[in-house]
Amino acid sequence: MGHEDNPDYFKGRGAQVNTHNKFLKNKYVLEHIEGLDESMLENSATQIFDEHPKKIVSESNSPDLHFMRSINPYQGCEHGCIYCYARNTHEYYGFSAGLDFERKIIVKRNAAELLEAYFNKKNYQPSMILVSGNTDCYQPLERKLKITRSLLEVFLKYKHPVGIITKNNLILRDIDLLRELAKLNLVHVNVSLTSLDEHLRQKLEPRTITAGGRLGVIQKLSENGIPVRVMAAPIIPGLNSNEIPNLIKASADRGALSAGFTIVRLNGSIAELFTDWIHKAFPDKADKVLNMIAECHGGQLNDSRFGTRMSGEGKIAESIQQLFRMACARFLAGREMPPYDLSHFTPLAGKQTELF
């Protein structure tokens, strides 16, 4: 039985359950469903929760990450990608990593104001800040709230380098700002592309745009002089691993300058969510795929080891890495992302303009 025939499968959602939050003492159970005013498992509408943080830039010391600073204007993400490692962070807010992550979205409306204050700190030294290190800054709510656009306006005002990760064509709304940043070598855009198979994409990433739409984003940005890297991520062995050459070629044909990849890892609550999901969405492949994922991570679905957790280890991981390297050598030869130019940074720009 596929998910189309399963009455318990929520179309338009990635997670099919709310996993228990390990930080909470109590948990919901459905033993006496008539006792609940609202079923925890109904496919309800998205809710917005405002957060008023005192700082907006996170600083990471992880040796696996090429960036040290990141901004996440949203926590939680309506895209609903089942594999998303950011799901676990939702538990810090008292929510579940499951359905809650997709329908209880925390927003930081004062992000641009906080970023400007960050740039005006005494002796601040510029280095690239990644927008969307955790959740997509161009998820559906951004269309109305425009928090990401307000951040880009600050980056441009201060001439500060910025990186972006997204899988949504809403980024094209801000092409005016991105074009100006690109003229000064101040922006890189990373477009996530997981599969060219729409049947698979709809299950993996239910509220995202199509693969064709993402390739269109790569082409439009490239045509406007904005450097783009395709992120073939995550690669799930036995599910989309055979698509690597096609993903790289299709992106290169649209102007991508570089590519990256990660092998899926199912840390924390994501192992339970993914296992539940794949048995419902791809019952015939479920056990094989789960075994192959574990084989890439020392026999476990979870993998927190620096150095291997992103790229995996063992024969399956090595074959994926080799396929990726060969595809890049074939389709992206001679291309590279332009280096960021840190020399344009204008400190205290806001305060200087107030004098006139």
C-alpha cells in the first residue's frame, strides 16, 4: 500500500506524527481520543509565534561548517521536508520536531534592527554571515512578513558579505538587492535541489516548489550575475543517490558555478519521524533505505561525529562521494564561486548618515 491509499497519511505535510519532546515531562497520548478537544494528529493550519530575541547572529564553532556566523529569521518551516535536521531545534521552544515544526512557526520581526546593531559593535570585523543556516529564510511566511528582505537591505547598506540557502523561488522577489550585492562580490546563493523526480519531491518536501522551479531560480539568478551553488542535499542512499549526475548537469546547464552535497543523517527525533514516514510513503523500499543510511554512519541512523557526519563513511558513502566528484569534474569544470570582497564594509553607516 502506498501513501495515497493510507487514510492516516497527511498530504501536504512531511512529518506524519508529533514525536515526544525530550525536554517536556508530560506528553500527549491518543489512548482516549474522545477526551481531547482537538486531535493532536489533525492536519491543522499554521500558527505564528513572535519571538523578541536580544541578538540575531549565531556563532558556530563546528569544524564541519564553512561558516561561523548565521541568521535564522524563522524557527520551524512550512516546507515540511521530512529529513530536516532543524526539526530538533523546535524542541527547545517546547514544541515537537514533528508536525509542530511545520505548523508552529516562530518569527523574529526585529531581525534587521538587531543585525544593524551587530554591525555597529566596536571593533567589528566583517566575515560572511549565512542566512538560513537552519530553516529556509524564503519559506511561505516571508512573502507577507518580508523579514529576509529587510535583512538584505541592511547587508547592502553596510556592504557586508552574505550567503543564502533556499529552495523557494520567492528569492526572485529580492533580485534587485541581490544584483547590487553581487556587483560588489558580497553574495553567494545556494539553491537546494534534492530530486528531479516530482513524485519523490512531493513526498520528501511537500510544500516546496518543483525541481523545475528551482532550476528556473538558478537560471534567473545566474543571468543577473548572482553566483549560485547547487546543494544536492541531502543525498538519501537508495532514494535519490542515483540522481547525482543529473542534478549537477541540470544545474550546470542553468548557470550554477559550484555544487555541494551531504549524506542524510537522522539525529534526535528525526530518526523516528523519517522511519515512520518512509514506511508510509515508500513501504517497499523502507527497510533497504534505512539499512543503507545506517551503513553510511557506522551502523546507526544518528551520527554526531565531526568529520564524517556530513559525508558518511563506508562503501556506500564512498560510491556516493565518487559519483559526486565525477559529476562535478564533468559538468562544472573551470567554474568556481567568486571570493567575497570584505573591503567594501562600511562600519557605522547608519550613524554617519544621521549626521547629515
